[in-house]
Amino acid sequence: MEISCAFPPGPHVVDHIVEAERLGYERAWLFDSPALYGDIWVIAALAAQRTDRIGLGPAVLVPNLRHPLTQAGAIATLEQLAPGRIAVAIGTGFTGRMAMGHKALTWAYTRRYIEQLRALLRGEKVEVDGAIVQMLHGPDFAPPFPIETPIVVAANGPKGLAVADELGDGIMTIGRGEPSFDWCSVLAFGTVLDEGESPGSERALAAAGAALTVVYHAMYEGDPASVDALPNGVAWRKRLEEVPEAERHLAIHEDHLVRVTERDRPLLDGDLLKAFTWTGEAAEVRPRIDALAAGGATEILYAPMGPDVPRELRTFMEMATA
């Protein structure tokens, strides 16, 4: 099982990636959500210049945010800076799209985008928006063609799994492994508790509270009434729905996976934190890695958060490699 990490990109995150490399993490992935975070390619480039071994890449790229040629050029540039260390994940843009007021893309659109991107990276001519485009980059501006950067497809349902099987070098999921893939990455949130520490401690809630509240965000986006079944869900939904509908998506995703807003603070609860995230003492969390490996996962993407990210990176790696 490879132990990797994932971050919302910003200049301060480069220090965390340097620390992750020192601790032995396999890859550092960066979230692609321009309504919320900094530019993934800028931060990845800065990280490439300060690291030597750790893999780098975006997870998960939102296809419609960049023309396929623009995306291919960014991948090529990062490959020049960190040869052989780059991988990219591509999906339908759930959070990245919804934070901008749109639903996720269709798998038909996403499939075509991956096909175009792969062809461009091979140096081929591709039709995009009715025009023929090609990477015309000379040797000073891109690696030699074909550029064989691995592409992982982020998917959970049958349509996405089919695209991943056809066009992907692997799959990225939430919650479970996929044994039919040789490369299966699974995203994980939470905090490793100190011995005897309560999951409701101030430290634990600060470190992983934003991972708990995002459960409410995601459930509301799927079906607003579904959050009513969660503790404090009715009151939270009613307060959220005081925001005009045309702007509500902005409120839902405010500080998404970064910190807990005042609106979300009543949702914090130690028992829920333990139930919905990878929060527990090391001996409690470690079996979850073994269970995922048995189910087909080959890589864990741990997303540390809170005021002491180096502590979260260290304790997770110590737990995972014990």
C-alpha cells in the first residue's frame, strides 16, 4: 500500500509537501477547485523545485476549466520540472463544479476530454471545438513526445468505472477499493488521536472538523432533505437555506476542507468525527488500511488539515507504517 497525501493548493502548502517527502509519502496530490484554492499548476511547480523524490499531481482535474491543449501544456511543463514524478487524476468535477454553481460534468464529456488530452500528449493532431490543434512545443518547451504521464480516473459509479477501465492508468475513489484495477487510490480524512485522547477534544475537532462538515455539504448537494437525518441537520439546513438560492452554493462550499465556518460549527461532534472520518487512536485506524488493501486499494490519499499539518502528516505515517 502506497501512502500519499492530498492538499488544497496554496503557497504555504509547499512546505507541507517538502515535509511529506521527508516523512516518506509517495505522492502529494493537489485539489483542483479554483473557487476555493490557489492554482494547482503554480503550486505543483513550486513544490517540484523544492523536492527530489515525491510524486506530484492534481487530484482531481476538472475538464471544462481548461482547454485540452492548455491542460496538456501544463502537464508537459510539470514533467520538465520533475521528470517521471508526475501523475494526474481527472473526474467530472463534483466539488470544483458545484462551488461554481454547476452540476458535475457528464461522463460522455469527461471521456472525450481524456481522449483528447491523451492524444495531444502523444503529439497528435486533435479536433477541439471544431478546430484542429496540436502541441507544437519545441524541445525547450516540452519533453519528447509521446509524453506518457499516468492518468488516473476519479470515479465511483458504473459509468465512471467503465471510463477508468478503458482510458485510465488507474482509478481514484472514496471509501472503498476496486480490485479490478492495478492502481486504486482511496481518499481519507481524519486525525490520529493521541493515546487516551477523546475524538471530541479541541485538538481533534480543529484537526478534522472540516472533514466532518464536508459530509453535510456533499449530502446536501446530492439531496437537500438527506441531511435532516443527521444530528443538527434540520437546523443546519434551515440556516443554510436563508441564503438566496442563487448564492447558496457559495455558502455551502465556504472554507471547504480547510476550516469550519460559524454556520457549520454546531455540527462538530466527537462521535460523528469518529464515525465519518479516519479518526481514532493508531490501533483503531490501522486496520482500516489493511481492510482497504484487501478490497483492492493500492494507495491511500491522506488529506491532513487543521492548525498543525506537520503533526497530522507525521502521526498518520507512523500509524500507517507501524
